[in-house]
Amino acid sequence: MDRTPTLKQLRYFAALADARHYRIAAERVGISQPSLSLQISNLEEILRLELVERGRSGAVLTPVGREVLVRARRIVEEVSALVEISDTLKTGMSGTIKLGSTPTLGPYILPNVVRLLHARFPALKLFIRDGAPRDLLEDLQAGVHDIILTQLPVQSGDVVVRRLFREPLQLAVARDHALSTNDNVVDRDLAGEDILNLSSAFTLHSQIVALCREVGANLRQDYEGTSLDALRQMAAMDMGLAFLPSLYVRSEVPIDDGDVHVLPFRQGSFTRSVGLAWRKTSGNQEGFEKLTEIIRSVVRSDFKGLVSVET
């Protein structure tokens, strides 16, 4: 005989303990009194214990019955909690999500996203880890990250990609550079100029390489920056010109007394595309789609006029 009690039996036993009468307990759980009595008897037979003293005054738990009741209640409560949390987990916005983000993006948009997520989904835990785009994709495929926030394109057929927004890249020059007095920089202004760049681990690297070839600028290859801060500081010392994302500029470069002068390039039409990516085999597709819409809503409300939403 299977010695595993059913959840129904444990519920009926807890109901009987509360009511202390078979008829009242049966009414509360919506079954007949004989059916309730049979289930309690079956539970006693499975556990090989006498749980209830039966008498004219009703049902009284035996000492071992009281011990079993404590565990029965705990099991029933845990199962009820499991059902409740499953409803939340189905939304994909609870539990833990491991988010990888490039350092040229995360610090400037994620604080706004995290505030909104915490307000709407307090049960959600977001573990954020920075990394270069090339490493982020490898770690995503290896399961280190559940989802990544990165510059596009992402070259992999194994992931789902959702575009979020386009971000203009602005030109940073030393404050005493000849271009610092321009209202806007165009392609011919860059001919022969030295351009600073991030390392090839960043998607932005190849974008700047292609631009230098297009406009006839000189790409400095003797030094590649490891961060946007490094590029800005070298530009401030007139070691070359640097393209900086608009979100970074807004956060880190003072308008009036910054160490560099920041100019629009091509009237703001030189941009990078930013998006989310996750594995096609992920079990949280619904949650990631919801996260996509939340980030887009943050962009619309908090960064209007600075970046443009993509769908």
C-alpha cells in the first residue's frame, strides 16, 4: 500500500481539527460526512496512527494527531503558496533575472528602469553584471546571463533580439580644438582628423572604424580606450576626437564647464541601435517581452528627445 497521504486528506484532516465535528467539517469542505470520515480513516491507515478520538462530543485529536496536524498544516500552506507564486511566475516578472549589460549603456539607463521595476514588480530580483558586448553574447549562450542589454547587431541565430531605441553619437573635442566653435560637424570636417576608439570587444568599435574609412579620418590604433571615460579624457587632452553616446554625455559631461566640448554630428543622424537579446530556448519569453516594453516606456518618458524608441 502506498504510504503517501494525499493533499486532499491533509486538508480534510486540518478542517476536522478546526471544526472538531465531522458534520461541520464536511460542510466546510463541501463533501458528505461519510466521505470525510472515510478520508480521515484512510489517512490513519496510511500513517498507521490513530489521529482522532471519536465520541458523542465530536472529534478530539490524539497526542500524535496534534503532531501530525502541525506538519499537515505546513504542507497545505506551502502548496497554497506554491499555487499563488505560480500565478506570479507565469508573468515572468518575479523570481530572479540575470541581466548582462555593456558598461557603455547600463549605468545611464538601468537606474531608471530598476526604479520602475521595483515599484511595479517588488517580487522581482534583477542581478546586473557589466561586460563587453562580445563577452555578453558568449555568457548569454553559456547561461551566465538570462538576457542582455547591448548595442546591436547581435550575430547569433540562437537568440531572440528586440530593438529598444536608437541613440545619437556625439563628437567630443578638446575645448580649444578648431571644431569646438562649430554648431554641427559634417563628414568633410573629419577628413584628416585623428579619431579615438574603444577596443574591438565593443560593437561601437567597428562602427567607428567604418566611419573613419568613409570620411577619410585617421583611426588612432596606438591606443584603444577601455571605457567612455578614457575616450573623453584623451579627447580633452587633444589626443584625438571621440564619439560618445548621448546617454553618456547627458550623465557625465557638464554643458558649460565640461572637460570637452560636445557637438552634434550629421545633425544627430549618426546613431547606434540598442536592444535586448535572450536565448530562444529560454523559459521566460513572456517576462522578457514585458521587460522590453518597460524599457521602451522608460525611454519614452525619461529620455524623450534624446533617443528614439524602436519597435
